[in-house]
Amino acid sequence: MNDKTLFEKIIGGEIPAEILYEDEVAIAFKDINPQAPFHVLVCPKTPIKMLSKSTVEDEKLLGSLMRIGSSIAEKAGFKDKFRVVVNNGAEAGQTVFHLHLHFLAGRDFAWPPG
């Protein structure tokens, strides 16, 4: 039985993705089902199941994920006009249980979301 998540398979090179950024701790790639003209996922290479499962030791990593996504959005022309979404748990819409941040831009967003 293969227990790897979709994102672990992308990180391991088993599944192709349009990778926009990668370093030793994180990876960013275009969402295959975009909800906006710009929709990038940023996730840690360490398999943290969801945000609520992160620890104090993950704080630097979590900050890095935000910085990486912001930098990618800026390079795409969305410096001060993007939304960041983290779905935490199935009831919040999380479908892949490997922490990931959605960076979305390129259209108007309503408030409240959802």
C-alpha cells in the first residue's frame, strides 16, 4: 500500500507538476485545478499533515512558506493584490493532507470567502 500524498509524489518527482520554486525545505507549483488566473500552491517538503499539526519548531518553516508565495506572486505581477488560503481539515475543504498554502490572484475576491 502506498501512503504517499499527492504532494509527496510531486516532491519526489513521481508525478509531474509545473514547479515555480524549489529549495531544500519547500516547493511551489501551479494548481492543476486553478480557482483564479494565478493559483499557486506552496508546501513544505516535510510532511506536516495540516496547519493545526504544526509545532513551535515549524514556525520558521511556516514563515518561509509565506515569503516564498509572496515572492512568486510579486514576480507574476501581483505584489500587493493576492489572497492566501490554508484549508485545515476536511470540514474546512482540505483534500490533500499535506500542509499547503494557496496563493490566488488575478480576479476579484468576495468577503466573506466560501
